[in-house]
Amino acid sequence: MEKHFTIAEAKSKLPAIIHGVEDGPSVTLTRHGKPVAVLLSIREYEQLAKNNTGFWSAFSKFRSILEKEDIKITDADFADLRDTSIGREREIYK
């Protein structure tokens, strides 16, 4: 279960909080009852950071999967995606 501390509490208990986070769940820091930051172990951080692929890498992987499955995407696949309800219709200026 994730623990919550106010920033004021965290200031006075920081060493103990860090020891707890090293082996346990992350800690949420709050200000005026609202979450503003998270303290987590380096192990959790590294796990999150290594899974962070950029857009281009993810897009390239997606395209590779489509090619392997022989799936073709054409303009017709996007034809009905635009919202053309009143006030949303695209005007073409001449």
C-alpha cells in the first residue's frame, strides 16, 4: 500500500522515508491534501525509465508489425474519423 506524507512531514522524516522506499512501495508527497510528487526507489525508477521508448521507435515497431501481418492502411480507413457535426465542419476557403 502506497504511503502519503505532507511535504512538512517529509522534511522531518526524510531519512526514514528514503529507507522505506528503498525496499517498499513508493511514497506520495502532498501539499494541501493534493498529490504533488512521488518518491520511489532507484530500482523502480530505472524500470520505468528503460520502458520509455520514444514516439519514433514505437511508431517504427507498429509499422513493422503491420508489415509482418500484411495489413494495409489506406486513406479510406481514416475517412470517417473526422467529426463533421455542426460547428466542426471544415470550411474550405477559396
